[in-house]
Amino acid sequence: MKGQKLIKKINKGLLAAARDDYQKLLMKEKMISNLKSIAEISSKLLLIAGVASAVIILGAIAPNIIGVIGKMVNKEKRKFYFKCDEKKFNQTLVHLKSRHFIKIEPDKDTTYLKLTKKGERRHNLFILENLKIPKMKRWDGRWRMVIFDISEKFKNAREALRLKLKDMGFYQVQKSVLIFPYPCEKEINFIKQIFDLNNQVKIVLVDSFQGEEEIRQHFNL
């Protein structure tokens, strides 16, 4: 995905807030049912590792560490989070380790699974891909207008931003102007950090504008 190449250093406060939100989502939806492929299990494992401050405590040390990690992870927890058996779980760990997304570090009587820098980048990408804006129970009557002025030099970042905003439900008013009825400052700031567009993207709060009625109908307001 092009967006992955655009990821830059991320503000820790924004990332922590996104992780908190995602952790609540995980608990609410109980980690999404019926994970089958190694790719799916990998994404969940990386997300959980990121939510858990990039560290998962696995259990006791063993010579063949990959081969026994599935046994060290509580069976009920593994089924709850990953919907897979021990063999598939260990295959996923081998896959992630071979691609340098995770590292497994023994320390005394405990073994830690940690994200590498590459794994952190992939974790951030998963957060970006799953980023959603919650709807308010009652609309406050104000519009959030996102305006950006991004040069052709950064056209990949510009297109990635536009696509992500539309994916989150924004209505495109003009080529570089999109609008949304609910609070989204935290999510937009996170995306700005991801794509390194802090100075090129602005959020404007407006109470009314020409053509509002059509957009109210679009959002069922």
C-alpha cells in the first residue's frame, strides 16, 4: 500500500490516543470472529502487541522457542483473540519473525514478544486502515471542514489523505475540501502525523454554508 511508504515519525500522544480507542474497539467487538489466514492472524497479533505498549509476555524460556509459544499462550485467550489453533499461531509467529516484524527476547524466566521498528510501522498502518470516526448520538449542528493545500511534489500523500477521508465517510465538496458533521480533530491530527502533513491540512468549524441542505440529506441529518 502506498500509504505505508509515507509513514513518518508519529506524535506519541496521538498514537497513544489511537491505541486507547482501538483497544476499546477490540474489547467491544471481541477481536472480530473467525480469523483463518496467517495474514489475518498476523495483523491482529501486531495490533495487540502495539496496544500492549509493543510488548507481549509469552511465558517461560524454551530451547525451541517458536515451537512452544503456542503452548505458552493460554488456550482460551488464543481462541478468543485469534480464532486459531496452536499450530497456526506458531506459523504466524514464524512468518512475522522471518519478515522482521517481531523479535522474541528471553529474559530470565520470561520471554517477551516485541515489535521491531518495521513492526511498529506496520502496526501504525493497521491503525490507520481501521481508523473510524464515531457518530454523536445528537449532532451539535456544526460542520468539520477539512481543507488541504498539498503541492504536486507530495501528490502520493495528497491522494492517500483524500482516499482515507472518503473512506471514513467525509463528503467531498471540492477537490481539496471535504466535510464531516461529527468531531474528528483527533483522527485528523493522527492522519496528519502519519503523512507528515501538519502544515498543509486545516480543520475549520462552520455553522452553515451554501449547499448545506444537500449534504445534510447525505448524512441523514
